[in-house]
Amino acid sequence: MNIVEAFVDSFLYHMSSREKQKQIQQKRLKKLVAYAKKNSPKLAELYADIGDDFSLQDLPVTNKQMIMENFNDWVTDRNISFDKLKKFTDDKSNIGTLFMGKYIVASTSGSTGYPLLYLLDKPHQNTTACESMIDSAMKHRPICMLYSGGSFLISTGILLENMRRFPFIKGGIKLLDSTMPLPKLVEQLNKIKPKSVFAYVSTMELLAEEYTKGTLKVKLEEIVCGGEKLSENMRQYLKEAFGCSVKSMYGCTEAGNIAYECDCEHFHIFNGWNIIEPVDANNNPVPCGQSAEKILLTNLANRTMPIIRYEVTDSVILHDDICECGKKSPWIEIEGRSANKLLVFKSGDNEIKISSMTVYVLIETMPQIRLFQFILHGYDRVELRIIFMPDADEQAVFEEAKTTLTDYLHSNGVDNVEIYLSDKQPQIDPKTLKLKTVYQEL
């Protein structure tokens, strides 16, 4: 599917009635399953008893661990292997380049702690670009995207590739590394003078303080937050600080952007290419309007690395009623993504605030770390609880993580911090099955 076909398909879908949209969804699902059965040995095995006439609920539930343990037999491009992809991602100079010349690579460990390497093929890239154009997210230019450098992030990979493919957007979109020292970040934003900013919530909280102090001199028309939950208190704080619209996006590595907030502050699902099933702990469907413990995600666009009824442990409430904004797509409330607070360090008598999400990304994308917790005790002692990958040189990996964190903290004026490797393992909350990865204990 080329970019023109993707745009036409996406546009016609948005113009269709809800009943017609369901028919299109089902048609796309059947094509995806047929392709997966033909080209993926593992999915051919899983779908051996699935005929041509099936419903979504007839298909087995999948998860991150299942994909990674069967990676070579899961992907439909038989030239791809996990070893090749792992070698590619181990070399950080490959960030922003295409694997095998055609696949965007994204990596994440996620809150359940099992690492994932994900590939976005051209159909997925095209549909993502078209959905963004149709939805007109972040339409106020120039736009600044603040991302954590040194990581294979899905948002960064998609944006860099779109800028390569469509040179006309380069002048209106700028990328800035949010891990640079805060004064330098403020200086760059003052030069660019963006009208829209996309960033982590905790990064925008830091920038709001700089704006209030008068060091950040920009006139924003729109802020779009991602990666962390935007609480109502924080939304109001950012609105009052910057005097502009504040919205949020919801997504994950395995699908990219899943939903975008409308003016009514409802997360509308990009349901032309994503199916969201709210379920309970046993994967039984949960009715609209009721809280679900997790969702099952189906990405209808990606043929190379099929994501079908894939477990995502975010608690949501699905709504099927028509939103006042006029959009036809269902919308969700997101309950299970807690807001990440700023970390507060001290240097002498000065308090230095650091984005917890940036710290998370710096460690999370290290390939030899399976699971971790970063706990700031007081203002100057960092405990790292790490579960390493089986083949990892544990001391060497810890030293790399320590150096990465130390360099980042030093660049932001934080000195004399003790970072040590704990003999404890990360603890997952038994109620939510979520891991609180970065937090502070005072």
C-alpha cells in the first residue's frame, strides 16, 4: 500500500457510516490474518484451526513475551532475523536509519518488563502519516518535537522517516533532544519560536516553570503531551502558564498513535487501523462504559510484524456514544497510566528538577536490561534494581547505565549523586501488575 492508496483508504473510512466502518475493519482484519497465516510460521500454527469465516474473538490472545520468544517465526519477512535486528539496535549510530533499508525500528521494555523490538513496515508508516494528516494533530507551525536522544523510539523514528520522505514538512517541524541541559533547551526553543510543542508531561512542567520565570520566551498555540498521563491538575497548570490549548495523545510502540484528544478531551481511537478490545483479567470482554483491566490491541496496518489481539496492560473505559465534537470513532478514558512526577535533586542549597520520563527512556532502551527500577532516595542516592538479559555482562551493563545517568544529571547541574546497583529485584504492584519504574522516596 503506497502513500496515495493509504490516504484514499483512510479518508474514505472517515467519511463512512459507523456500520460501513465496521465492515471495512472486518475486511482489513481478514486480509491481515490471511497474510499472517501464509507468511508467518508461528501464526500459521496459532491459526491452524481458523477458517475464512471467523470473528475477532475466535483468534487467540498474544503478548510481548510470545512474540519475542518466537521472533524469527513471527515476522513475515523471511529475511529478517532477531540476531540481525539485535546487531542493528546495539549500534546507536543506526538510530534514525531504516533496518534493511525499509523498516523503522522501535524498542521498549514496557511496564511488564519483557523487551520488545518492533518493526514498522511501509503500510504501517503510510497509514500513520495519513491518519496524522487527516486528524490535523499539531497543525500550528512551526512545531517542536522534544524527544529523548540515543533511543530507538517509535515517535522519533516515524517523524525522521516522514521528514526524509516528505521534504516539504522539514521547514515546519524541528526536533530537539529533551535530555540536553535545561538552559540549552530553553535557548533552542527561544530561537525556533514554535507555535506547537510535543513533549512528555514532565518536560512541559519544567518548561512551564521557565516560562513563568521569563527565561522561556515563546508564544504557544498548542501543547500536545505523550508518554505520560496528563492529569487534569497538570492540564490546568499548563493552560494557565502558557495560555494555550493543551491536549494529549495515547499510543504504544506496537501501534504508534492509538488515540488523540478532541476539544471535548476525549481520546478518539484511530479505529480505521486499530481495534481496541477492553477486557478483564481473564480476557473476557468488558461492556462500554465499564472499567477494563487491560486492552487487546489489533494493528490492521502492519503486515511484517503482525500485532493481533495483543495484550496491553492499560486500564481503560471504552465509550461508543457519539462525541459532541462530531467525530464518529469510539473514544476511551485512560485510567491505568499514572502521571510521572518530577524528580527533585539538590546541589548545595539549590533544587534541580529532572523529568522522570527522560530518565526512564535513558535506561529503558538499553538492550541488555530486561527490567529495572530507578529509586531516588532523598535527594542524592539512586538505587538501581535491574534484571539483566541472560547473556549480559552485568557489571559492565550497570557501569554503562551509571555513566549514562551520571552524564545526564551532570549536564543539568546535578553533582555528587551516588548511583548503586541494588541486590533487590524490581517489584511489580500485585494489584495493577504495573511496575513503577522511576520514583522518589523522601
